[in-house]
Amino acid sequence: MVTTFLTAADKKVVVPKDAKPSRNFSPGILSGGTLYVSGQTGADKTGAYPEKFEDEVKQTLANVEEILKAGGCTFADAVAVQVYLTDMEMFARMNTVYTSIIPEPRPTRTTVGVAKLVGKARIEITVTARK
């Protein structure tokens, strides 16, 4: 059995154009041809959240897409998605928006109900993509 260890040189931080860098986390990490996107919420560049839940889902996916593009990927390259919802009653509404944006064949997906997310977020999405 061979064990491989990643070094800092094997990882590239991916930050969308015009994004404020964070000292707490990387928006994305590209390693070995795989892009790992940190959880994104529906906050716009001003930090505001849309009132309508469907608009929040669209903004969340737009925020994810910015990181995918910065890493040279698209939603077509997504292989795994994790969705966190503060109210599982909103699952069908989320799914309607999600399936209108994410192309087939759709990636694997896990959806989890959580008690609370950062700020006023009702949804958070993280993606793993591979070219």
C-alpha cells in the first residue's frame, strides 16, 4: 500500500475576482485536479440576504459558481454537493431552483437540516468538482 501526503505546494487557493480574502478559510482549494468549494450562503457582495427563499438559493448557487469559475470549473464538473437547510420544509422549493441551474447528470447530493447557519442564511451549499 502506498500512502500519499499532500503538501502546501500541492494545494492552490482559489478566490473569485473582486472577492475579499479571508484569514479564516479559503473560498476554494484546488488539489490534484479536484476543486473543493467552501460552504456558500446567499449573501450578496454587500452582505444582504434576499427576502424570497428562491432568490436566496439562486444567489447561493451564483456565489458557488464564482468560485467554480475562478478554479476553472463549471457546475457540469461538480461531482458532489452538500446542502444545509434551516427548514427542511423548504426542500422542494430549493430543489426546484437547484434543478433549474445544475445540469444533468447532476452530482451526488446530501441535504441536511440544521438548526442555524451564519447570519440570516437559510441555506448553505458546498461543492466538490473535478475536471
